[in-house]
Amino acid sequence: MIHEATGWRVSSHTGSQGNCVEVGTALTDAADMIAVRDTKDRDGAELRVSAETWGRFTVGLR
């Protein structure tokens, strides 16, 4: 079962218009997931990936 994401954080690169993404934690019965959503559409769709996948993604950005 997937639970609602919590602890949303806005990217430090968000401009004055709010054009960016937010990242939160979505706990499931099996594992922790990372949730990503559009800052301007907080009620819209979320992308959810495993914490391991998110870690590999953010390392690749550096």
C-alpha cells in the first residue's frame, strides 16, 4: 500500500515564479519512496521512485 507523501521540500533553484519541483517522502509497506511533483500543480501527478534510484539520479546530476 502506498501512503500519501509528506515532508515536501522545494528545490533551492526555484525562481521567483515558482517554476520548479518539490521532493517528498512517500512511505509504503515495502520501502521508502521519493515523490516528485510540480510546484505549480501540487494536486497533480507525482513521480515516485525508490530511494536508491533517487540517490543514483541525484549523484548523476553533480
